[in-house]
Amino acid sequence: MLERPISRAGWSRVAFGDVVRLSKARVADPEAAGIERVVGLEHIEPGDLRIRRWGDVADGTTFTTLFKQGQVLFGKRRAYQRKVAVADFEGVCSGDIYVLEPANDRLIPELLPFLCQTDAFFDHAVGTSAGSLSPRTNWTSLASFKFLLPPIQEQARLLEALVAANEVQDGLRSVADSAAMAMRSLCKSLFIEQREESARTRIGEVATVRNGTTPSRKNPDFWKGNVPWLPTGKVNERYIESADECITDLALRKSSLRMIPAGSILVAMIGEGTTRGKVALLRIDATINQNFAAVSPGESVVPEFLFYQLESCYEPLRHWSHGTNQQALNTKLVSDFPIWVPCIDEQKEIVAEIAALESQRILAERRRDSFQDVYRKISDKVLGACWK
């Protein structure tokens, strides 16, 4: 990667604030100023220097921090999330994001994001953060970070190696994104369109739908047994293969709980955030809490087929909710939800096709994630001399 060893001859010790400045540009009315995009912390992916998602100013925003193309966005809140990106467009961003740029010609602008992405810089940011629930670092602390600055010619050589490694990482990320997009497109064409045209079957006609309960926490004889019990948060695992908590056989006998068989689809019934309407495929026999609806398919439905369909129908299922003060699903609503149920052989063919795409997606994501670790090591090796 580097044809000759890194020499520190001519390097000078500087503070981060000597060569980098915090932009304080603001815009009171972004829409009137012709700005179209807004970036929050949720739009910056850890380890990814590109901004691939954003919001629309036209939808409303309270953000006034202005950033321009080429500037570096650094997440000052929860710095341990390692959120750094380079803007390739103009916009406004959250006040929890610092907008950084070189303060003078001593630092090549393109090297700045790589400096901010290293373990040493993040360790400093995290170590100087204050606050318990939502720790934030501050500019004074970041500006005091000391490191060795190479001469411009050496910076250019180091930058060449870092850009090459980043391009490999971008390529692997693009492959993973393409695999995920192909799977989403297939599921949409199969389930959303077919359901809208052909859905005549209610879930309750082809599956058993029930929920669970939570045994009393005050009774120590009900907990720390060997019967898996699942809270609603487990839905985020998508495929549930283990339980974090177990109840006893006594709790199972004394409560209204019933074992939910593997192959059931669990539907989260409450939550004003993103949880309500999410589904997970249960791969173990388990009991569940009262905020899950367990859909156990009968002989006419392949479990994976129903899982993929309900996962694809997240928005329709979520908006199937009722309630005045708080929207929620219940077992009756889930039972009444219309689905598309072709013959078993067609279901199996569809499941096989989706599973093949999912395998490609998983493999691509594993390669991407593996290289992220390699990329961090390359970055720290290339820039390691700056911290010594």
C-alpha cells in the first residue's frame, strides 16, 4: 500500500484546532435560502464517509447549521457511534453535528475525514464527552487533541493509500446494498402487488393467532427456569433463536401462557416508534409477552412464506392498528389482516427464490463488515505515526 516506510522527518506536533476550524455558519430559513436537504445523526452511518440518506427541508426542520460540499460532518453526541461523513452537497444539519474544515493550508482537506475516523481521535472524543444518557463532546476538547502533522507531500502519499482502502470499502458496501435492494424489490413485486390484487384470505383462516402474558415479577418461583420467554424487543432480531429470560414450569402452569411453536411469526402490537408492525420468525419453542401476537401457520401456509409476506407488508400491517390515544394492534386485528395465499408448491418456490437472494445479501454484508475492521486497521496503521 505504501511503497516506502513512513518517516516522521519534518513532522510537527500540532493541536487539532491549529489546523481545523469549526464552521459556525447558520441559515435562519433554509427553504427560503434554496436549501433542499437536511441531515440528522440518523442519516450518517458509522464507518461510512458518504452521506447516502437525508431528509427534505420542505417537510419542515428546526435545524439551522449550514454545511457545504467538501466539509466534514462529525457527530458530537454519542461519539462512540463513530459517525463521520464528507458532504457532497449543501444542506443544514442537526446541532449535534459539528461542521469541520481545514483552518489553513497546512492540512490537505481530503485528509481531514480520515483523521477524524481513527481510533485515537474517537477515543479522545469519547473520553472528553459529558452527560449520562446522551454524552456529548465539545469543540474546545476536540480542538485540544494533539497529533503529529506530516508535511504536505507526505500527507498526499498517506491520503493515496487511505483513498484506495476506502474505495474497496465503498465497493463492498455497494454490493451489499445492491443485494438488499434486489431482495426488497422481489418481495415488493411478489407480496405488495399480489396482495393488493389477490388478497382474499384473512390470517385467522390459515393460522392460529394468540398472544401471551408476563408472569408476576414478584414471584421468584416464576422466573429463572428453563422455559424460554420473549419480550417484544426480541422482534428486532428478525430470526429468534434464543431467549434472554426463562420462566419456570410452575409459571407456565399457573398463568395463561401457552408454548408458541417454532415456525410461528411474532408480530409486535404496540409502539409509536418503528416497533409496531415489525415481525420476527420464531425458530425455537417459546412463550411470549402480552404485546406480541403469535401467528402459527396451519398446513396450507409455509411459515417462511408468511414471514416474508408480513415483513414486506410492514406499513399496511402497522396502519391496520386502531386506537384514539395510542395506535395499537391486537390479536383480532392481526387475525383479520388480508394476505395472499397461493398453493403450497408456489409458496415453496417463492421462499427458495427469496432465501437465495437473502444468502447473497448476508454473504455480501459479512464481507463488508469484515473489511470494515480491516479498513480501520489500515487507517490506524497509515496514520499511526501521527499519534506517536
